[in-house]
Amino acid sequence: MHVIIRTYYGKDVKKLFAIGERHAAELQSLMRTVEGLVSYTLARDGRGGFAVTVCRDRRGLKQSLKLARGFLKKYAPEATLAAMQISEGKVITHVKSREPAAIQ
């Protein structure tokens, strides 16, 4: 399995994450089309936010990045980000809960 973490910063980042929250159902459906998807998480932090995608192979990671870019262009074509940091690697271990996660 492979993982990519995309960390977003910049003047429009709050707007972008508000769009992600407003269109969460569509974003979830979109990401579920990624071939070999294991999990996808979009989260806020103190300076912006990040997305964590885990796939069975790198091909799925590339597809998820393409879909995320298309989603952002659709809902925020004028948005600019000061930076996007990308961390990518091979998963050492991945643990899933036996119970569904509750989003709070």
C-alpha cells in the first residue's frame, strides 16, 4: 500500500476546506471511484488542512490527485494556495477500527 499526504496553506485555504465540507458527500463519492482506494481523509489543522489518501498502489494515488484537482477547479477555480506540501511513501502498517468512525 502507498500513502500520500497533501498539506494545504494559503490565503484561500479556509474557503477550500469550507467547500470540501459543504460538498462532502460529492467528494466522498468521487474519491470512492479511485481504483485501489483504501481510505481518504480530509481534515483541518491550525494553519490550513490536509488530505490523507491510502491506496493499494501509486496509480491510485495519482488518480486521487487528479480527481482532487478537478474538484477544486470545479468549485473554486479562482482560488490560490501559497503552498502545498506533499509527502508520499509506502505504508508500513495500516490499522482499521472494528467499529465505524463517528465524525464529530
